[in-house]
Amino acid sequence: MNFGKFAVSALSLALAFSLSGCGKSEDAGNVIKIGSVAPLTGPQTHIGKDNENGARLAVDEINAKGLELGGKKVKLELYGEDDQAEPKTATIVAQKLVDAGVVAVIGHLNSGTTIPASKIYHDAGIPQISPSATAVAYTAQGYNTAYRVMANDAQQGRALGQFAVNKMGAKRIAIIDDRTAYGQGLAGEFEKAATAAGGEIVAHEFTNDRATDFNAILTSIKGKTPDLVFFGGMDPQGGPMARQLKRLGLNAKLLGGDGLQNANFMKLAGADAEGVVASSPGLPIDSMPGGPEFRKKFEAKYGVIQVYAPYAYDAVYALVEAMKRANSAEPAKVLAELPKTDLQGVSGPIKFDAKGDTEGGAVTLYEVKDGAWRVLETVK
Amino acid sequence: MDIFLQQLVNGLVLGSIYALVALGYTMVYGILELINFAHGEVTMIGAMVALSVIGVLMGAAPDLPGVMVVLAGILVAIPACMALAFGIEKVAYRPLRKAPRLAPLITAIGVSIILQNLAMLIWGRQYVSFPPLLPVARFEFLGAHISLLQIVIVVLAVTIMAGLWLLVEKSRLGRAMRATAQSKEVAELMGVNVDRVISATFIIGAAIAAIAGVMVSAYYGLAHYYMGFMLGLKAFSAAVLGGIGNIAGAMLGGLLLGVIEALGAGYIGDITGGFLGSHYQDVFAFFVLILVLVFRPSGLLGERVANRA
């Protein structure tokens, strides 16, 4: 353990030196360093690179237009870092950026990496805006440095609960959650919202994030004749659950969060995915107010948009707007201005609440039709 | 009533799979008094190999009927698992046959970890989905939904168990196995090739495990590198519940454990008024196991250890 800690600090020190080394060649007063962290290696590379490119697009645009702070012309410089979607690496990279003297960080991509890194940014007093971390815990730590530009899991759970009762007409609802931080949190918010909207929770069953057999709990649920089954969990459980639900002749719709809204769920559920409804935070790109224009700009430079690039782009603008209002890039002054953010972003209006979450973040609902996820509607 | 019947069906299907895997544990224990912890992983390898074969066949001959493709998968998985079990016994257990009993137990755990990681390297960390090849016919019986696959699983499991019973009780090899189980030394003196009998035991267990592995992945529609762990643990418990070393016990224990689990998960919430929920599904099964062991330490059908030489 001790050696591990030593190795980590030695490594981050070495990295920090190499970073600060390349920064010094320019006039330090005129260059503003911004960090961007996402997995740039491993299975999520494409999404990570997408985030970085979104941020880079915004930085290049702002530099091209010219930015003036405190009467001086300044240039933004983006430091792209790779956290490999690993919490451990995330903290090393975060320390490295802090040591390199970045004034703010756009990232990270995953909740699992964003949360441990947020402590380091908070201790260093520099603002962090995540384009894509949705776990409630991220902004619930009481850090004045943690912001995000996407709806969190609580907002998603609320939207799902209201949608289930008001739009899908569910009256008797059964809930299954996988007892993970994500699944339990989402199911809890869903339950509150669904009850408030007038739905009746007839069963709340549990499983775990390694289970594959849901026959027993689904049969028990069947005895309570629900018209909707909500699952708070991920696709490896959701897939077989969709199959077993159909096989047991349970006449209820399956509803889930962004853990199900992906291609892998379709593969695991096979033909039984048909009719399943799931949500995903944010808007589909073409429904965003600035979506089509952003797509044109982005695709001319970097190719196809994966998912979160518009959010990374907006995060940079929210940050720079705060710098402009503070008339400085000093982290403390920027932090004082960030809560006043009121930006018409590509993904929609961006305003932060006291915790650093976006007010009225959008959630989009999708349904599987003819073997593909189709947009049902977006709720705010 | 229909709900109860449905839970019973769920439990029986699950239980027949447990029973098949439990047979492998109990046969090896009966002869070597060794708990072959790698047996769950052999089941997993069976599923993975079958899925690979199915994937290749679907690409090479898309016109082949689904049942044939799955059958081909099973037919490749069985010899693959037999070879694997033969190798495991030869490398990890045979050199330690005269060692203290704890030593082969530890190599068994080692083999289990190696196989799991090997599978992760070969097939990846992702869940592998079982393609929709089998007919999805469903029947309704007194309100309970029973699929063709569920019937096939139970019938096949019962057939295999009956076949194994005949093999052990009526064949020459079976007599040699029973003799070896009673006393290796005496059996050897009577001209039984003990090494060969032990290898045969491992191989038969692995062949059954391969079939069970394909059943599980077809039933749940997926396979993954750690699926063997929990399945192995449950099957081992089933073997202990029925009386480890006893073949009929493994069958009874497997079926019983499956039914207890289904009924437990289905009714525990209602019985305790929500105090204990369905996340206690696994706990419930193991709780029953502990109860049985407290009152009948040798399991339901187990003989008293004093009778063993």
C-alpha cells in the first residue's frame, strides 16, 4: 500500500513537471490553462475523445474570436488528459492538472471518476464542470467547485416516474432495483415521483448486479398484476429480465433508466426488447436548440458526434462566460461568478442551482420499435 | 394458485440445472473426498465453447436450423469440457492424491481462479448473448406459463440422471466406481485401474456440466466468465443438502434447492410483511442448508461417515 502511494505521488510529480515544463515556454500571464479529462484509452475511448473534441471546438472558437480579461488579450489552452475510466487514474490525472496550474477542469466523463477527482479540485479550489457525470453524489458532497451541465439521476428518476403515470397511463407499478448506488437511487426517485403523480406501487423487489434469474421475483410481481415494471439497474440484468418478463406472460411494460438505453441491452434482450421504454439524460442532438448547427461545425472538424460532445462544448462556454463576468481567470473569482450562469447553450438553457446541478435538465425517453431505440419525447 | 404453480415450475427448472452440476461435485467427492471447486468453471467453459461454436456456425451456415446449431454447440462443448476435466485432474489433483486433504482443495480453488481469468481473456468481460435460435413455444397450464425450453431442460436433466444411475448401478465401470469409492486400496487389489476410474469420474461429471452450462445460457439468454462461480456454489450446496457423495442425494438436493429458492424469493416479502425482501433470495437457500446440516449433518440422503472405510 505504502509503495502504491509513493508510486502514485512520484508518478504525478513526474507528470506534473513534464506538463509545467511545456507550459513555461509561453507568456504565463496570457495563457489560460483549462483541463479536459475523459477516458482516451480502453473501451470508452470513442466517448472520451468525443468529450475532449467538444471542449476543444469551444476553445478554438473562443480563441479565434479573441478573449480579453482584465484589459489583456488572453489565449485559452486545453490540456486533454486520459483517466482510463479508472477512479484510481482519475485522481492521479486530477493532481497532475492541479500541479500544472489549470484554472478549471471540464470533466470527467464517468460518475465513478468524477467523484474521487472532485475532492482534489475542491481542495485546490478550482472549478470543475462535468459534461456527463449523472450520479447524485457528485454534487451532493457540498463542494462549491462541482458543477455539471447534464440532468442527474434524481432528475431522471423524477422524469421517469411522472412519465410512467401521466403518459404511459400506469396505475399499478412494480419496482425492481439492483441495490447499487445507481439502481437504488434511480428507483427511489422514480418511486417518489410515481406515487406523487398518483400511481400505486404494488411491489418493490430486489436483485443484484450479477443476477441472471428473475423468474421468482417476476412471478411474485405477476401475482400483484401491475401494468408497469420499473427496473433501476444496468443492461446485463435488464436484458434477461425483459426476456423472462415476456416468457412468464406478464402483461406489463418494462421501463428503465439510461442503464438500459443502449445497444447491449438490445442484444441481450433479443426480440423481447420490443416495446421496452428507457430514458437517457439530455436531448437527442437534433432536438437541441443549437443542435444542427453544432453538428455541422463538429462534423467538419472531428467527424461523427458520439454522445456528450455538445455538453462539453457548453461546459467550456459556461466557464468562459463566468471568467468574462469576473474579468479574470483566477479560480476564486470565477467560482464566485459560476452560480450566476445563465447561458443559452447548444444543449439548451444552462443555469446552476445551489448544489451545482443544472436547473431543469432535460431527460429524453426512448422506446424500442422494430429493433432500434426511437425517441418518444423529451421532458424537462 | 397459478402463481404458486408458476413458482414451482421456476424452481423445478432451476433445480434440475443445479442437480446436473451437483452430480459432478458429488461423484468426485464420493470417490476422492475432494471438493472440486473448479467444477463450476467447467460448466462456464462448456457454455462459452458452445456459444463460440454457435457463433461460428451462424456465420458460416446461416441456413442451418437453430436446433441443429445449438446441438452442434453442445456436441463440441462436451468433448472440450471432458478434455479440460481430464487435464485438470491430471495436473492439479493426481500429483496431490497422497498429500493432506487440504492441499488438493487449495489447488481446486486455484484452478477455478485460473479458468475464470482464462475465460475472461478469451471471451472478454462482456456478457455474451445467446442468439435466439431455439423455438419459443409457450404453453399455459392452470395459469402457469411453461416454455418448451423449460420442458426440454427438465426432461433432459431427468434423462441424464436416470442414465447416470444406470451407469453407476449396472455397468462394469459403475461397479468399479462404487468399489473405488468404498476403498481405493482394496479396489486396486481386485484389479480395478483406479487412475482410470477416477479420470472417468471427472470426465463424466464434466460432460454433464457442459450440457448444464449450455442449458443455463440458453435459459437466461447469456453467458459470462464468472457465471460458474455462483452456479458452482449453489450446486455444491445442493450436493451437501442431499448428502454429498450420494448420487440420488445430489438430484434431490438440486431440485429441492431450486424450489426453495424460487418459493423463498417469491413469498419471503409477503410472509414477513416486507421486513425481509427478495434480496434475501440467496440467503434463504443457504439458511435452509444450514438448518439441514444442523439436524442431519450428513445431508438428507447421506450415509453416516462411520460406515465408510
